[in-house]
Amino acid sequence: MVTQNLETLARMSCNPAMGGVAKGQIIREIDALGGMSGIITDASSIQFRMLNKSKGPAMWSPRAQCDRKVFEKEWRKGLEGNKNIDFWQDTVDNITTKKGGLLV
């Protein structure tokens, strides 16, 4: 994993919420594939709401407000505990891939 600042790894934006109509769908898909987003969100949640309750059930969407510091700490523990991830503080300027044995 390459990041410009190792100190800000897993830091949330100023809006510490996970979920909602769009982001909530992505979190559920990550969760179904065995990812950690839902687990980390559950571990750091301080408030849970169901959005759009005045609309039909197809529009209902869960959203969790997280404690930003706990969220960051839990993500760091999860990522740093994975033996298959190395961390570099750097900037990526170019990505080179192989397509059919040729560099692209």
C-alpha cells in the first residue's frame, strides 16, 4: 500500500458517517466479499440511523456515525495485522501493467 502520509492512514473525512443509499450499498458488497469495512464501522459506531424511513422500503438505508479516532485506530490494527500488505510512504506517478506480455 502506498500512501502520501503514513500518519493519516485510515483517517476519516470531516463527515464521519458510513452508509447511506450509495456508500451503504458498496459497504454491503465489500462485506459480502469478506472485507472489513462493515466490521470496522460496527466497532467504531456511536450512532445508527435508518435513512429515508418516510419513503418506501426500497429507499431505506442504514447509516452509522463513527468515532473518527476509533475508526482510524481499528483500521490501522486491521491493516497492519495483515501479513500480505507492505506500507510505503510515497507518491505514485505512474502505473505500468502487462497486457499479453507487453508493457502498457
